[in-house]
Amino acid sequence: MSQLMKPEEPRNWAELPPELISLILLRLNSIEILENAQKVCRSWRRVCKDPSMWRKIDMHNDGDLGSMGYDLEIMCRHAVDRSQGGLLEIYLWYFGTDELLNYIADRFFLSLSHF
């Protein structure tokens, strides 16, 4: 190996600044964040819990709800709770019950009562 080429050191993804982690996570949908990204490391989990990450909730899925190992309605409620009243947009794909929509609306109106 020449002197000009040094072996590249592995990156420690846990040491990224929270602002950069947030930009990365905003490219994922809410299911990917809840099922995968928040499990990467503590710093990623901390960013995933920030209410600003949940202003937009995108529950995009392929519609094959039977093959999923998780309950989208429970995940959606969890995401709505994480928004702490800051939810501005929500996208539900191939699922959603009256109870879920009422839950979302109740959280929205509850957040308005704090102003």
C-alpha cells in the first residue's frame, strides 16, 4: 500500500450530531423508524423520541398486513403519542379504524387545549 493511501477508519454512526441523525431519519417512513432506526444505538433512539421527528407521520406499507410481524394501529398510536401534539400531517396506508381516527383527533384537540 502506498503512503498516500491509508486504510479508512470505520465510522461510528453513534457519534453523528443529532441534527445529522435527524436529517437521515426524515428520509425513512414512520414504520422504518419505529421498527429499525430507533434500535441502532442510544443516540439514534434519543433523536427518534424527539417530538419534532413526528410532525409528519407516514405509515406507508405495501398493504399485505397479514405478513407483518407488528400491529400498524398500535404503531400509529405510538407515533401520534411521540408527536406530543405537534402532528401536522399523517398518512395511513391500507389500514385505519374509526377508533384510530378518533384517537388521532382526540390527541389533536387535547393539544389545542394547552394553548
